[in-house]
Amino acid sequence: MTTGPARTVAGHSTSERLRARYRLVPWWLRVTVVYVVARLVTGAMLLAFAGVQTANSFTAARPSYLSFAAIWDGAWYRVIASNGYPSTLPVDAAGHVTENAWAFMPAYPFLVRGLMVLTGASFEAVAVVVSLVAGWGAALVFRRLMGRFLDDGRATFATVLFCVAPVSAVFQVAYAEAMGLFLLLVALLLMVDRRWWTMLPVVLLLGMTRPTGLAFAFLVALFLAAWTIRPSWVREAARPTLRTAVPPLTVAAVSGLVGLAWPAIAWAVTGVPKAYTDTELAWRSSYIGWKELVPFAPWIQGAGWWFGQPAGGVLLAVAVVGFAVFVFHPAARRIDLELRLWGVAYVVYLLAVFFPQSSTWRILLPIAPLLGIVALPRSRVYRVLLVAVCIGLQFVWLYTCWWVDGYDWTPP
């Protein structure tokens, strides 16, 4: 007669023991296990696509994992690691600058080159290992950052989402995203901890890894504005004084300067004042032709190209308003204002300069700290479904963007 209750008690006891043992596992080991499992799942997908890949401009048919992981932008990083940057810009018959290496920041390919010299390993092997290690570091820092604001369960689930995100394949291919995201998350963690002077070398390296310098400078400016208007918004006791404002102002200035440094370096080396922006414009010329860069025009142009007008403009407005509601609705306040302001600063930067195309999903990866908002619901069904959706979207992204299917106009 007591069998049922006894089993229930035993079940409760077993569950509690498992939870107790789980809590004894160091947080960094939990994150590492999640990251490794996620990379194995994504790696299996990449191998499956490589197994049916036909010969293309990057690889032979059915390439190895390393060869398949070094296509698209990886081919440009290989050029930079091997030959550096061109002193003469390539142009077409009409005199327009065509696609070239100046579109890519130097920190990642130069690091890969240095490790190639030290180890004698191939570009593909070193580039993928650097991304894997940087992605692991990013996952660890991400968990620390989430732990500043969320309880253990939510912070861990946010990290799971980070590791299985639809574009998380960039953590194991020859792209600079993993390294850039690691540096960005370190900078954000230091900002949350108010370690402004320690941020300076991180911000410098970040700005030479991915084009985020201007966006990060804008973030610090927004932070200072919020601090001035209402200190409690940013957990401060009083409004900034000259002494307390100098460190963040210095970070903003350095980040802004490093954001302008790469276009200046391209100008100095090539002798062409708009070498960098003209190079970037080359990638969108197949969509909208050759146009000058007008701030905030690219998304309007892109919306028109993809959906026509006025439908494109309406969809763009809905997306912008929806993002604003997502970032500032009351539940989102569980995440500190700094991380939400970063999302705003980066999205505004993209709206100003980026043309929406197939690489948009990868370009949005730096707003990953907002996954802390997505991770707030505690429902197990919600969490399981969300992880499943993310893994499914990984397949969709790899099929649509990474796998080369004949004439492919959807680069990742």
C-alpha cells in the first residue's frame, strides 16, 4: 500500500541528489561541456554538407572539414595571412573599386599568420583552432557576464542559447567573429565592473578585429548620457563629475579613434582616400549598383530591393520598433542597462552603414548579450523548444549560406 508514495519520495531524493551533484560541478566545466557538445553537433552538420559539396571556386568536391571550414571570408583571410594587403586597389573597366582584402580587419589573420610561422601548421588548421578557442573563451566570458544579472539557471540557459545560436558555426570556421565576440564580451564585462582603464587594450584590439569601434564609442556615449540624466539607471550613486567621467570618456575617444583608424590606414597604404568605404561598397554593388555611402540609406535601399516599396519601408519600421520594445520592455530590465544600450548602439551603427543581405544574420551576432532577455522564462517546454529551433536554424543557415550550390549569391 505504500509503494507509490515510497517511489515518489525516492524519485524526489534521486532528483535532489542529482541537482546537488550538478551544483558541485564548476561553472566553467559546465559551460565547456555545453560548448563542446554544441560544436560537435554543428561539426556533424558541416561534415554532412561537405560530404555532398560539389566542386566550386573554393574547394574540390567533397572537401575535408578544414577545407570546407575555410571558404567564403576564410579565403580572404588566407590571402591576408599569406600576402598582407594590396597597395593598389583592384578596379573594373568603369573604374569602380572591386572586392579586395581591405574589407577585413587585420588582427585575426595576422594572429593566424604568426601561429602558422610558430607551428608550421596550415592556414586552415590554425584559423579553425583560433576560432574554436576564441569561441570557448567567449562562452566562458558570456556566462560570467550573464551571472552578473541573472540567477544560475537563467545565466546557464542563456549560455546554452549562445552556444547553439543559428549562426554559431562561426565558432568553428575560419572567420574572425569568434575572436571579435570574445574581445567584445570581455570589454562589456569590464564595463559592467567599471574597470575603464583595463578596457583600453581590449577596445584597441577589438577595433582591429571587427568593425565595432564606432559602435562601442557610441555605447559609452549613451552610457554617459544615461548616467548624467539618472544615475540609478546605471547603478551609480551620483551624477558624473570631471574625475569620474574621464575614464569612460577616454574609452569612448580611443574606441572612436580605432574605429576610424582602419579607413585611415587603407588610405595611407593605397593613396585612395575612400579605399575602405569603396571596398565595402563593392560587396553591395551586385544588389543596387554603385552608389555613394549615405548614412542610414543602405537599409532603406535594401528594404526596397528585397521587398519593394512601400512594403519594405513598413517592414523595416516594424522591425526597428519591435527591437526597441524588446530591449526596453519592463521584463528586459533584469538585464543591466549597459547591455541593452550596447544592443541599441550596435543596431544603430548597422542601420547607418550596413546593407542588409545574406550575411546580416552573422553580422547581428554581437548583440548576443540580449539573449539574457530571451532566457528569462523558466518553462522547460519553452527552453527545449528554443534549443531545438536554434539547432534547426543552424541547418537552415548552413544550407542557405555556407554550402555552395552552383552560382551562390547568399554568402554567410
